[in-house]
Amino acid sequence: MTDAIAISLLGLEPKCYHQASATEKGSIKLVLFSFLVILILAMISTFVIGLFVSGRIYFAVPISLLGTYILISIFRFSLILIKPEIKFIRQLNENVIKTTWLEKWTKLKLALVTFRSRLKTIRWNTNVAIPGFTIFFRLLYLGLLAFVIIFPLTVLSNWTDATSYNEQLREKALLRYQESERAYQVQTKQFAADVEMNDRMNWYEEKVSHEFFTMKLFVRSMQYASFRLITFLVFGLFIVPHFLLFRLMRNPNYQYVPSVNAYFESIITSDFNTLQQEAKQVLKSKGLQVDTLNLKFLTKNHPYLVEESVLKPLENVTWKSWKEKTTLPNEPKMEVAP
């Protein structure tokens, strides 16, 4: 049951997941546990927000369901975006970390020369990715989602003080409404009867009795002692599953990523082989000799096909044979006078 949930939730390959080690599956179970805790906290937080917005419990329930679905969908989308391999990290590891200082300096000079040559023939292309934008955007929306959970939980953990503060805000709102009504009557010289004034106050009091001053409660929640603890716990719940999945996808000692690469290599290679067989059948049906045709273009862009460069065999060259190889065929030979 847990394995099926992990495969469906995180978008893992079933065959490759079953080949993973116990350590990898343990990390994935921790990811699922963090996801479950965030799901529960999201339901509680969105219910509190729904109660603050609507002022009634029967409106807060559908708001909670919809808000939880949106929040969890975004969080799951962030987890699925973690890929088995990052090309930039691999290149950084090969070109920077595993090289000596002399090799770094040589590559830097070569890069500068290449940059100068390309700068002369530069063509602006706006259809390029922004470096680091993915990480920045991920941190941005995850931080916003975290605070959607943090503020309601902090208010809920200090519910007595929060409701008392909200009652004070209601009383201030009633007093301000009464003062504004009196000022309006004095300005327009249209004084209402006591009965009419009481009706207005009762109407507004009934309206305010269901109101929650959401933003003021959230601002006050930052003064509570539990705000830092809840912030630390929620951010930890957001960071831990991402860290575990990053480690799962980057650790060379784990088995899931190599099995995924082998799985996709077999699929892609099989597709290219099928393409070649179908192309040969079509050519044979047209009466062409397949063996005499160059069909290497059918394997173009094959990601797992590496063409081996043909190396010429080494040979020993004497000084006399070197002079013969470097002498131009039409170059006249100089004769030495006796």
C-alpha cells in the first residue's frame, strides 16, 4: 500500500522503485510521512482561514477542502520536479571540483578566448532559460505556502488570546460605527429616532459578531512565543522531503537512478531499432538495396549512442621519412655542386 502511494504520489517508475534498496525506500517513506503531516496541517490551517473569511463553520469546511487541494497540489508539483540528474551539477563537478588548479586556469583562458570570438558574432536570443530561476521560484512559492500554514496554526495555538483580541476589535468597530452614525446625523441634521438607531446598531452588531479581523490576528500572532517554533517545524517539514529526494536522485551509491537510466535506455534503444527495421522494410518494398544505402541518419540524436572515434595506428618515423612526408611533391630538389 505504501509503495503504491509513493509511486503514484511522487511519479516514480514502478519497476525501478522495486529495485531500489531498503535505504532508498526508507527515505521515500519519510517523504510520505512529511507529506501526510503537511496535509493534516494544511487542512487545519485552511479551515481556520475559511472560518476567518466567512465567519461560519459550514462555509469554512468547503473552503478548507478547496484550499487544501490547491496547497497540496502545488507542494506535490514541487516534489515531482526533482529530476534524477542535473546537467549543470554534473558539469560543475567534472570541470571545477575534479580538476587541478592548472587545469582550471587553462580552461578559464580557453573560455575567455572562446567568449571573445563569439562576442564578435553574437546574435541575441531571448528564448533561453534564466540561470537559477527554478530554484528561486521554488523557494518563493514554497515559502508562501509555508506561511499560509504558519499564521493560522499560531493563532490556533493561542486561541484564547486571539478570540479575546478579536472581541476587542469588534467592540471598537461597533463604537466607531456608532460615532460615525452620530456624526452623519449632526452633519445632515437628520436625527433618527432612538428606535431606528437601536435597529441600526443591532443590525451592525449582528453582522460584526461573525466577523474575524484576519490580518490583524495574523500580525498579532507574530508576537506569540509559539510563532518561531511553529515556523521552524513547518519549514522543516517543507525542506526534509525535498532534501531526501535530492539525495535520492544525486547519490551515486543508490540504485534507483541507475535503474531508471537503464530502463529509459532500453526503451529508447528499442524505439530506434524499431524505427530502423520499419525503414528497411519500407525501402525493400520500394525495390531498393538496403545494404548499399547509408542509413546512419536514422540513429541521429540517439542519446545513448556514442560513436567511437577511429584512431590511426602509431608508427615510428625516422628523420629521413619525416623529411619526405613534409616535402611538397612539386617542390624542386636542390642539387649540391661537386
